[in-house]
Amino acid sequence: MTKTEFIKELHRIGAIKFGSFVLKSGITSPFYLNLRLIVSHPQLLKSISSLITQSLPLNISYDHLVGVPYAGIPIASCLAVDINKPLLIPRKEEKAYGSKDAIIGEFAAGEKCLIIEDIITSGESILETADNLKNHGLKIAGAFVVIDRRADQDNFESRNGFPLFALFNIEEVVSVLFEDSLISKAQKEEINEFLKSSAIPASNEDTLQFSNTLTEKLSTLMGSKQTRLVLSLDVEDSNTFFDILEKTGNEIALLKTHIDILKDFEPSFITRLQEMSQKYNFLIFEDRKFADIGNTVRHQYQGGVYNISDWAEFVTVHMIAGEHILNGLFDNIQNRSSFLLAKMSAKNNLISENYTRKVLEIGKKYSSVVSGFIGHGANAEEIAKLKKKIPKGFLLLMPGVQIDSKGDSLGQTYLSPESAIKGGADAIIVGRGITHSSNPLEAAKRYREASLI
């Protein structure tokens, strides 16, 4: 089967469709590719393996083929048999029993892998697979995709450190189908215009659209006050709370509270807190970490002893209950927003890469009530990878930041303020590094200055 015949077969089985389709990114596209359908057509699987074999670059050496889960696995499996190369299969979810292997197959550290994927749009799945392989001591020789549907098909290797090869790009697919009268001239022009407009980069930071007005307010405050410091003031009595806040209020952009750990809470506490927010020009972030069904969190947020929605501009939300928790919290509530917990700093926490991706998708969908994400990385490189996945207009707050400590006995891990900011964090969350200091003001100044590198 020739490449042209293969493209027409993909169209025949419905793996290539034209119309109006909302993609995972939220963008409406005039075409949709679903190469997963080829698993129901064995002859097509054999053909795609043959075509890739003919197109594999001769100047690249590798020890293993690796299928990106899940669509890349059947293609890589057929190819492994055809060219007699060992196959590795990375697990998408961590196995909780048996050997708990993250990668299926035999390999040794230092061996090279060629990653196989069906389609590339952003490259996120390929890069996640590459990171998994690198974490197990393997090297990446390159990646091979069946269809490159990116609007901008340049600079992959310079950005990511390994080459990308493709059997087709989307322009070739469109051209073949147009020449065989399977799509109209108007459809072809619409697709080309879509690809052209998608490839235009944002002009500069001045045109950045924030997720909502509170996100913009916080970002503007960090700029005008020249601080990216979020103080986590987790103490158990009001006097200590306000004593530390009086000393540090000028150094912070955002105050993170845990109102329910106060042993002497009274309603007057909120009045004084709001007065200090005005006096020292910071916003309030109650780290309640809502995680229940919509009706329950609505009562927790809008009622109870603390009436959090009355005084905290931001709250934290776990997405374990699903996206409707945000409807429960914010329906009929004005000028309030949230940060979704995407990655934790606690050692051996159960948040997976797939969970993180889902959290980011939900945040983008609910941008009117989501200002950003709480996310942790072990170093600047990990943070940069997370930041790259976060939609534009949202903020990344980094917990687990300390200047002088690497961790504690309860599983909390730390990194330096410089690493957090260099990695791409918009603000650093600091607690005990300030609250347990003999001089909270001097400590807050140190962190504030470190956040401005």
C-alpha cells in the first residue's frame, strides 16, 4: 500500500473527519484525526508498519521501540515484529500490585529508545513518555509519528533535545484528499487558514489575557509591590498570627490561612484580618482544600462557623470529586476564585501525571473561577515541565519552598526559592521558613528578595 492509498483508507474508515470539532485544548478545529480506529483493521496496521519501516531514518541508532500509551502501542508492537527490535511499554498509570514495574520489558540503563506515536498535536504525550524513560536511565534517540498535525512544525529538537520524524504532515493529508475529491476546495482553504492562524504566536506578555479579574489583580499586585511571596501563616493562636502578620505584611502579595487550626477563633478575627489586608495591601487565600460533593462544599464555603466566601478572595480545591465541585462552590458567588491542587510537595503522594493533566484541563474550562494551580517540582527542570503544560493566563504557586531546609520528618520536601522561580513559578509559598524564624521580618525579606531573581 502506498502512502496515498493509506491516507485514503484512513478517510474511508472514519479516522480522518472534517466538520467542526472541539479539541481537548478547547480550540474548535475543522478536522479531526482518530488513528486509534486502525486497531480494528489489521491490514491497515500491517500497512502502517511497512510504511514506517520504509521511512525510518538510516542515520539513527536505537535499542528499543517504545509505544506511547495507548494509541502508539499497537503501532510500535507491529513495527517491533517487522524489524525485529525489542519493545518497551511504559505504563500510563502506576501499578499498585505485583512487581509494580513502570515499564514493561527488559532494558539496561544507557540504552536508546525510539518513541512511536500515532499523532502529535502539542507533543505533551511524547515528552511525558520521554521523561518516564529518562527517569529509568534510558536515552531518547528520537520520536516517530504517523501524522504531524501541529500548526508549527519547527524547532522540536532544539526545544526538547531529540529529533522528531513523521510519516505525513497534515498538509500532505489534506492535499491527497483534495486531489481525490474527498474534500472540497472550501474545506481545504478552511483547514489551511486554521493551521496558519494556529501557528501565529502571542505577540508579548502585554497581550496576556488572565483567567479572571482576580487573577489579574493578584498578578498586578505582585508587580506593583515587587514581591512574589505567599506567606502560609499556619499558627494556632490569634495573637501569634497577628504579631507575625504585622511584621511581614509589607513583604507579601498573598496571605495563605488555615482558619480551622486556630484554637481561639472568634468572628472579630476576620474583621481584623480584613483591616490588615487593606493596611498592608495583600490578598487573602484560605487553604481550605475543598474536596467533597457540590452540596457539601457549598455549605462549607458559604456557611458554617467561618463563612469563608465572605472574606477570602481565593481558596484551594482538590479535583478528586470532579469538576462539578466548582459549580457547588461558586454558583451565585461573585469576585471569588480558586487554585486547583495539581501536584503536591508531600513525599510519595498519590497524584499521577494523568491526574495533573485532568486538573489543568478542568482549570481551563472553569477559568472564570480558577486563577491557577498549586504545583510542586523537585527541581527547576521539573517545574519548567509543569509550567509548560499550564494554560496561558493562569498562575503557578509553588509550595514546599525553603532557603535552608531539604525536608522534614513528616514527608514534606523542599526546594529553594531560586529553583522555583527559575523553573517558572509565579509565586512561592513559604510557611515555617518565616513563621518559625526568630526574626520573621528579616526572613520574609530574604524570601521576597529571592523571589525577584
